[in-house]
Amino acid sequence: MNSYSSSTTQPFLNTAPRRSNRTGVVHLCADLNYGDPARETVTLAVLTQRLGWRALIASSGGALVIEAERAAVKHIRMPLDQRGMFSSWRNRVHLETLVQRERPALVHAHGIETVEVGCRLSRLHRLPLVVDLTQPLPDTPATHRLMTLVAQSSCTVRVPTETMAQHLTGTFRINPALVARVAPGVDLQSYNPAAISAERLHNLSRLWRLPEQGIVVLVPMPLEPGMGHALFLQAMAKIKEEKLYAIMVGSDRHARGMREEIEGSVTRLELNGKVIVPESCPDWPAAFWLANVVVAPNSVVRGQNMEMLGAQALGRPVIATTVGANEELAVKGETAWMIPPDDPVLLAKALRDAARLGTDARVNLAENTRTFVEDHFPQADWFNGMMEVYEGLMFPSVRGTAAHDATKVA
């Protein structure tokens, strides 16, 4: 039986607005570079466009703009990633002009960077608003001020996991009735071994200069404090006898200097030639297929980790810490090794165990991981859940009568 078949052929709900000619959605995203907000923004815009809605994305641009425009999604470039007074004023003027011209039915703000301008558009033009938050927010006065704006708006806050729901209702006192939990979704057609060509594998292997022999360990975490890079390198140093080759891929744009710090640790621990630190990954399915093990060693809470799900969809062993949403995105002992944070000895043992998995054990694990993602995180369920959130805001009288996937936090 093909583990990918049922979810990828599941039809999406026919969710075109039922009592309105206005079908436009304006998506606000700081940028369209690689990352969860950008990826989900583009995917949602493309899928709604295919349903006959009009999708527009406003962002500062990035690598995923081409993908959006190929699907006839209109992209408007504006510096939503900048915080200066002039940039903020210019963004407001451009967005208000855009709303007046396009007359959208809804505004969708992806990430904390777009909350303020999204709330302003919603209030001035009386538009329903979705605020999409996938990662925990810093507990600062500025963030509390932004979340107060959210609480005062007529909006729904979409979160991907229970971890994020508890973070918002606990730390920021957001009314649970405003929070909708819609689990993330994996495109099981893209994350399918049959869809990954030898050419893609060769191109990525050559780009990263992977050895022909050796066990590849992928650490797909942003280069930020608390993401576990130091812990991982300590574990690697304890098992130098293993033929492990590590790829620590991630951007340090939110923590400048982290890349140099990590590279310094690589030299200090005598791991030169065994660890590379590329800034981004141009082909995640190929990267997971090349990897023998995928590690999420974070010690700080994350609200979502799409790389964990992508790795499991392709049947790859996962090692993750028992922190934040990691435990919601894997099953301990069945689809992943779950270890306490900040313990390099246990991480080293898990790495050694994963590297030495026999063929039968690896095949059985792959079947478990693929089935887990197919059952709990198919893209169709995520998309249908998002469409229910949209319709619940646009047509309050039918809120909750579509799919059951978008659940209000009790």
C-alpha cells in the first residue's frame, strides 16, 4: 500500500464564499525567504487561487516570490520587514491604496511583524482579520502592546499547536475564544521518494559537497540562541569515531554573529571537515532524502517545526528534545527519539543508535513515520482548517459548520 495515496487525493472543501462576490485575500508577510511564515503564506495563497479566490501577497520579497507568481498569485513588494517610521508610514499608505483598489474580503497577517499594520487595515476598512502566529513571542512591553491590539480586534488568531495556544492564552492573556488551532500540513506528493529525482539529489549533494561514504546528519534549525547547535556539536565531539557528517542549515538573520560562533566551536572541537553550516536549503525534500538522521536539539520552546514533519514524511529517523511543540509533532519511541534538552551524552547515544539502525529497523521506522504524518498532518486537513477559519470570520452565522479540523481552544 502506498502510504501517500489517501491524503494527497483527498479533495479540498469547496469553500468559495457563499454570499459574497468579494473573494480576495490580502496576505501580509515580512518577507518570502525560506521559513515557515513565508512557505505557509505562499502555499495558502496558491491553493486558494486554485479554488477561484483572488490571492494577493504583500511582502519585502524573497526567494519564494517566483513560486507565487508562477501560480498567478499577485505579489506587491513593500518593506514590511522594516520598522522605521518612514517605512511604516509608506507601508500603511500603500496597503490602504491596495485595499481600496482590490476590495478584498479578508486580511491575513502572517507573523508578529505584520500584526500592527494588519490590525490597522482591519479596523479602518472593517475587514475580517486572521493573525497567524507559529512561533512563541518575546515577553516584552512592545509585544504585549501588539497583542493588546489583537485582543481588541475582531479577528481570529491561528496557531499550529497546543503549545502555541497555551503560550498566547497564558503569557499574553488572549481570549481562548479568539484562538483557532489548525495543525500544520505536509504536501505528501512533494515529500514522496518517488517524486525526488536523482538529479535533484546530485545537485544538492554537490552544492553541499557531501561525502560519498558516511552518515549524513541534518540539523535544520535557525541559527539563534537556544536552538541546540552547541549541544549538537558537543555530542558530535563525543562520537568522533562514527563516520558522521553534519549539515547545520539555517539563517542567522535574527542573531547576527551566530554563524561565526558556531564555526569557531567546530574548530575548537576538532570537527573541521565533518560539519558545514549553509545559510539555506533550496530543496527540503531532497535534503531529507539525503539525510540518514534529522535532529531538532532546541532547548527553547518552538511552536512549530515543519522540518520534523517533512523528515518523518520521507521516513527519516528523527531525534528531538522534549521541548515545546516537538512532542506534538512526533511519537516517542515510535517515530522519533525524544530526549531531554541540554544533555549531550544522551544526544550522542541517540545519534549512535540512529546511525547504526539495521535495514529492517529502518524500514519499519520509515513506515511508522510516514503513516504518522499521513494520518495527522496532511496538507488537505491544514488547508480545509484554514478555509473554515476564513468562512467563520466572513460568515459568522455558519461558523464551525464546515470542516472539523480548525478547533477553538477550550
